[in-house]
Amino acid sequence: MSEQEYRVGNVAALPGTKAMGYLEVPGTLVRMPMTVVNGTEPGPTVLVTGGVHGGEYPGIEAAIRLAAELEPEKLRGRVTVIHLVSPLAFHARQQYVVPEDGRNPNRQFPGMALGTVTERMAHTIMSEVVPQVNAWVDLHGGDIHEALVPFTIFSDSAAPAVQAKSKAMAEVYGIEYVVARNSVAGGTYGAAASAGVPCILTEAGQVGQLDEANTQIHLRGCRNVLKHLGLLAGDLEPVKPIKLLAEFPWVRAEQSGCWYPAVRVGEYVTAGQSIGAVKDYFGNLLQEYHAPASGVVLFAVTSLAMNQDDPLLAVGVA
Ligand SMILES: [Zn+2]
């Protein structure tokens, strides 16, 4: 074995080569399809993850295509692409959670070696992959029952240098709305911040659809990040300046029932404005909901089915 071999789990690539395989999660049935690309010249190591949520298809498709198009002989540095972090949720067509333990993967990082299935998935990524990387792009979108306008999140709790690098990645990714926030407990970008790794979580795509426009948003973003970090040659594709949002309040359902949204994603709402109602199965009003702040609706749940404590929508506040 060469000293310059790049190994992630059981998958290893010599300089100038690319290897495909699976990142195995010990003690579970989870095998994450993965491509490891080792360039001909030394440079940074970048991780791209798709399908942390199994129903967010444009991010998964972008990861598949990025892995296929990367040419090791044209790469300076190394890239690991995990095409699909949650294959069990993907095949169950399950929103938010991994069916085996009912856990949301984006609430389980950094995970546990001897934890539940999802905790072990998070731990495997954090222990096998992340210690070797200099930057991480985590591809998401609206879930199967969520409408969404694209936005990017990075952690504002990372060390200043890590935060600055994350923001610079968000600026070249090409999504206009950017939220700098403390990570939700157990989120990928918060775990990255704790590990000192610059990271952006990018959201494009919605309502269980694979569409080309959102796939291209993710692909252009990944290519621009790799050029920005010096792994790929060539000019960055020009993108609009970001609009950094100051706050990102979520509204959650206080009861289960039927959800009737009154606003759409991308719409500007004014604080206190009605945003929809939850009714019971007989059509009786249980609660009307109001915008927590003035701003643009970044995502909104579209399903009639609503569960207590689930998000209804979120507002990006300038
Ligand atoms: Zn997601």
C-alpha cells in the first residue's frame, strides 16, 4: 500500500485514481454508497454528503453525478462523496427519520459507536470520514412533504476562521438566501463546527420530486466550492451575491390534525399575519397560526397530515 493512498472505511484510492464502494456502518444493515477520488497532486480534502434525509432527491442525484464526473487526473486534493447517507429511509420513502429507530439523522451528530442505527450512522461519518477532511458540503432540500425555496445554512458557533471559510463557501455555492445560525442539536453543520471543519448545509429541491433545476443548483454549487478551494481548475460560475438572513424562526404544530397553510414558500409575510390553521378531522378549528416575524417563507409543510411538534413553516428574516 502506498503512503499516499486515500482510504475511507473499506474504500481506498491511490493517487490519480477513483474508487467506488460502500461505507459500512458497524452493527447495522446500513451501507452508504460512496466514491473516493484521489487527485494526482496534493491539496485539500472535501466531503460531500447527499441523502442524510432519504427523500431529498436533487441533493442525492447531484451527489451521484458529481461522483461520476470528477476526474482524479484533473483533481488537486481529494474528494469523498457519500451519495446516500440514509439508504434505509430512502427505500422506505420516509420523511425526516430512519425507520429502524425513528431518529432524524440531522439531529444525531456526532452520533455514538454503540448507539441506535442512526446514531451509529452519524458516528461512522464523524469518525471515519470527517477527521480527514478540510471542508464539508451537506446536500439537502425540502422533504417529501415540504415545499422550499433554496437556502444555505452555516454555523455561527464555529471558531471565527472556520466560520469565515464556511461563509466563503456559501458565497460561491450560488444560493441567494443564507442563514448563519447555531446548529439545531445534533445537526451535521454544528458537528462540523465542533470538529473545526468549515461546512455548509445547502437546501434545494422540494416535495419528493427529482427536478433538473434544483439538481443543477447543487451541482453548480459543489463545482464552485471545489474550484474556490483549489481542487478544480477553471473560473467559478458567476453567482448572485448572498442575502445573509439575521434570524430563522420555525413555527411548530401544537396539536396533531389537518394542516391548511395560507401562505406559500417564497412569499413575504408580515409579523402576526395568519399563515394557516390546524383543524380536527371534523373541520373544527383547533388553532390559527401567525407569522413569528416579517420575512420570506423558506419552507412550508404541504401535507394535510400534521403531527404535534412537527414544523409548519420557517421564516427567513433579513
Ligand atoms: Zn434534509
